[in-house]
Amino acid sequence: MVPEQAGGPPQYRVMVDDNFHYRDESERYSLGTFATCAEATAACRRIVDEFLLDQYKPGMDATDLCRLYTGFGEDPFIVSDDPACRFSAWTYARTRCDEICGS
């Protein structure tokens, strides 16, 4: 993570919402600011992966795991002036659920 600075190269701030409190910005927190899109994206992926791996039970199917995530997991996103840097936690979670559950 890097300190925030005015002017200069793009920075990538990771914010985290709570799926259980959908649209409640009082439940949002800032994970931090990163120097590159790749670092910010990796931080977002870690948050999603930690939830999915913690919630996965042998024999669970991808739909059930994904439903748990979208109902109760954390939803990280990237705030940046860089239009090429986008991350959808729900899209990433769907892919990871298929991989984790062997779908």
C-alpha cells in the first residue's frame, strides 16, 4: 500500500462493502491505497478467496457457495482514475466458486 498523494501517478484505493448490508455505506471501509492496479486487484481477490475457502464444505456445489458469498461476504472494489482498472467481486466469486467446487 502507498500513502495517498495529490497529483502524480494513478493510485488504486480498495474499498470494501458488506453484502449482508447491501447499499449501507456506513458498513463500508477502506482497505488501503495501492500503487498499481495489479496490487489492488490482488487485495480484492484475497478478500473474496478468504471468504470462499472459509465457507466451502466438501460436496458443496458452486451455486450454494456463491449464494453464501453474495449474501454474507465482503464486496471489495477499486476506486481509481484509471478506467482500465476494474474489478467485480461477484464475477470473480462466481468463477472461483466453480473452481473450488469443481464445477
